[in-house]
Amino acid sequence: MVRWFRSEPMEYISLIVNEDAAHDCLADLGKLGILQFTDLNPELTPFQRRFVSYVKRCDELERKLRFFAGECDKFELELASAGTVDGFLATSVGSSSGAIAGKSNETGAQLLESHEVELDGYENQLKELNNYSEKLTIEYNEKVELQEVLEKARRFFMTDAPRLAVSELTSSGKKISEGAGDSKSEGLLEEGDGGTGRDLDMRFSSVTGVVASEERSRFERMIFRATRGNCYVRFAPIKQPITDPETGQSVEKCVFIIFYKSLSIEKKLKKICDAFGAHRYSLPDMDDAPAVDRMLTENAQELV
């Protein structure tokens, strides 16, 4: 290679080669390292060259190899070196000397085509395996999240909900006793409407799901602003990290339950959940304890 840094006498020659033998001839001449080719069509762009299709095919092969290397790095697999570039060029692929030596009797085009077919098959197999793995991960995550939602919701309805109901009854009773002697018409209206018992019997609708823990503050703030505080929101963290099927990384998530009493608020809540990537789950009737226990048991058996 030192000769390239010194001035040597050069001779301009024109070489005419048959197209079928052009690849072999150039491969052998290139190994000599004493030639410098002159572009006879400098006005053409790279995309107007005759060999641009081969460049695109080589780029596609390189992309597939990068994809394989990325998958190996994801699973922390060690890659063995296939050799050096000089060693690859020394094999004389497609040249007459290589064919005589018995190393290879394939031309460059045939070798490129064989590599394309082989790598394309490996890529399709790997993509199919990745799709299966992603589907299984999504199904498993849904089962885990549903199990956590059911357990957290049952705990909330068994512990927090009765306390809230008692405090609501106490505050309502105080208001009734304070305003009992103000007006007889108010008492008649209350009796005609069925009293305050009808208001207490009104049940709230709820939206339950799972959201990422890092989005909890923004999620809660957005709900408060969109509904103007007309919602009751509770969160409960999930101790087991959830694996993201796309990246493969563990993500901390938490269960949320939102109570509301308006159809317009329900539409807003669903849009907010979709915007934050929260997974919504429908709850059974929490008053039916046997049905909830049966659902928990069935879901736990599917997780095992």
C-alpha cells in the first residue's frame, strides 16, 4: 500500500471485456492493486448506474444482518467472527483461480442470490417467532393486570367503600337535621320525591384499568381538569413489574379506579385512558362475592 503514496509512471489503457467475464476479470485485476479506474460517464448520478440494483440488494442484505445482530444483542448472545475482509477477498469468489482451487465455482451474482434467499428465510422465521413471543407476552400481561385489578378493586369495595358510605350517610343526616325546620314545603318535596334515601341509593359508574406509574401524576391531573373535579380516583401500585412486549423492558404500573355519574364524563375518561395508553378492564358486580372469587380463581389458574 506504500506505493500509493509515491508517484509512479502510469499508462492509460482501454480494456474491453465481455460482460459475462467482466466480474471475474475485475475481481482478479482488483487484487493486483496496480490499477486505477476512470469514470467514462461522470455526468450520471449513482442512481443512473447499471450496478445500482446490486448496491440496493447489498444494502438490503446489510439491513438484515443488522437486524440479526440487534436480536442477538437483545438476548445477550455472543457472536463469533466470520473472518476479515482481506480473508474474504483472498478466497477469490467468482474468479477463475478460485474455481480451479476448488474453493468456489459460483459467480458473484449467484452468490448474492443465494445469500438473499438464505437470509430472507432466516428473517421470516425470526419475525414469526417475535410475533408469537409478542402475542404471548401481551396475553400474559393482560391476565396479570386483570388479576391485579380484581384484587385491588375487591379490596377497595370491602374496606374503603363502606367507610365512604358511612361518612356520606353521616354528612347527609346532618344536613337534613339542620334544614328540617326551615320550610314545610321542603319537607313535602322530600316526602314526595321519596326522601334522601333515593339519592343515597344512586350508584356511581366506574372505569377501571392499569396505567404506567410514571404517568400517574399527569393522568390524575388531566382527569381532574377534564372533569372539573367531578370524579373520585383511587390508585394502587402493582408490585410485579410488567414486561413491555415491544421493548422487552420491565415497566412499573398501577391500578386505577374512577367513579363518575355522567355519560359525558365517561366519554372524556375513555379518551384520556386511550391517550395515556392505559388498559381498561370491565369489572363484574362486586356485590356478588362468589362470582368475583370464581373469576379470580379461574384467572389465577390460567396464569400458572
